[in-house]
Amino acid sequence: MKMGKWLAAVCAAALLAAPACAEVNWPKEPVTINVTGKAGGSTDLISRAFGEFFSKEIGVPVVINNGEGILQLQNTHDAEPDGYTMTTGAMGFIIYGHTGTMDFGLDGYTPVAIVSEDETFGFWVAKGAPYKTIKELVDYMKKHPGEVTIGMKTSTSVHLEVVGFLKAVGCQANVVDAGGDAKRVTALLGHQIDVTIEPLGTMKGYLNEGEAICLGTFQKESCVLCPEIPTVYGQGYDFTFPANFQALLMPPGTAPDLLEKVGAAAKRVLDNPEYVKVINALGAVVHPRTQPEAAEYLKNVSVQLGELVKEIL
């Protein structure tokens, strides 16, 4: 009788545990990564590189699904938290939450890892500009308040970078919406704007040809991909800005044990020297941030961006 009760208890425990065991029996089918951009762009190329290495780690195909940014973010947010739908969100998904463009920001996802970080964003000027360092730019703006035209795109990270910098150095400038990357570069080289913000990947050809120079990037230390370019901070100004990252995100409500398994596979990718080489070739670096570091990092970024968004609303 006692043995019968013991067997019944064991069976009951096994039945109760079955759903949890089944939940981490992942993956059993292809995984989809919703990419917030068109094929061929930097977001797409990095996502495809990660997907290729990730697929080898998890043993199933990874499908790259390109689409419009906000729609892809919404679709990932609304998906079942079963480990088969993810996105590689850039900084925009956090900004959208703070500006009210979307009903959620960081709180609308379960962060898994930071798969890449572009630390080469900085202030660029065309040849012939009367300033070739950040100090010269700041001195010029103080002597000529509001005369320097800085091109950005409204409510983007570039907009926040401009606002944060001007606040940090106590200067005024003529800040204008000059459109996306291509339009801003054209405006800069055509002397329609005086300063803009771009990554090295966009400007390297112009730099090599002597058509443009970078006054300073936004990290505390120069990026390993361009150690010759100084940082704003290193030139004596208390201004830094988070690297333009791509974060692997899952829907809200993802179970901790599933998150742990996905995160472990992502970490193996980030620790792979071959993956790092590919990402470096695409103009970004890899800091192997996975859970819980990734979530804490994004939380800190969200706080910083939230404060800057208040300045533009």
C-alpha cells in the first residue's frame, strides 16, 4: 500500500513536471528572426551573420525575415514566447517607447544578448570646415551661437546624440532634419549642413579621399576598429553615448528556462572568434553580453535615452 502511494506520488510529480520539460525541448523547428530593415543594409547583414552562426549552435535553420521596422518589432512583441520568433532590435525600439511611437519599449521584450555594437559613430565635417577637432568646433559655436548647422533625423539616436552633446558643452546650434544617412552625407559634402553624425562604415571612403574628417566618436575610448580617431570624451568633454547596438530580443513572457537555453546558444556565438571577425568586417565589435548583463545594459541605455527624449518632446 505504501509502495502504491509512493508510485502514485512519483507519477503525479512527473506529470506536473512534464510541461516544464517540454518547454525547454527547444528547438524542434526553424527559428525566425524578424529583421527591422531591408536586405543588404547593415542591420540585415549583421542579423544574417548572427543567424548563420546561431543556426549551427542550435541545429535548426534560422530564417531571416526582413520588413518595416515598427511592424517587425510589433510582430515580435505579439508572437508566442516559445523561442521560435525573435528580432535583432537596434536602439530605435527603446526610443520608440519613450517617444510614444509604440506602446512599449524595452519592457515589451525579453532581452537575450547584444549581438553587435558599432562604436564608430561620431561627428563628421566636410573638407574645408573651419574646425578639425571637437575643441575647435565648440569654440566656434561659442563665438557664433546658432550659426553651425548640424544635420540629423528627428526622434532618432542621431537626434539624441546632437541634443546630448550640445547640452554637455553648453552650446547652441542650428539643428535641422536633414533626412536619413544618404541624404545627410549628400548635404554635408554639398555644404548644405556643417556637421552630421555617421558611422565609419558610411564615411570611410570619403575619409580616405580627404573629403571628410571625423572630429570625434562617442565612446570613452577609441574603437579598436579606428584607434586613430579620437573620442569626444578623450578630448576633454563629458559626453558619451551608447554604441549603436543590435540586441537579440524575444517576446515578453518568455520562460526563464527557455531564455537560459537560448542565451547559452547565443553566448557560444558571441564567444566564437570567427563570428567576431565577421562582425568586425561589417564595422562593428562584439562584447559578449548575454543574460543578465544584456538586460542590465539595455536598462541603463533606456534610462539615458529617456532623459534625452524629454529634451526633444
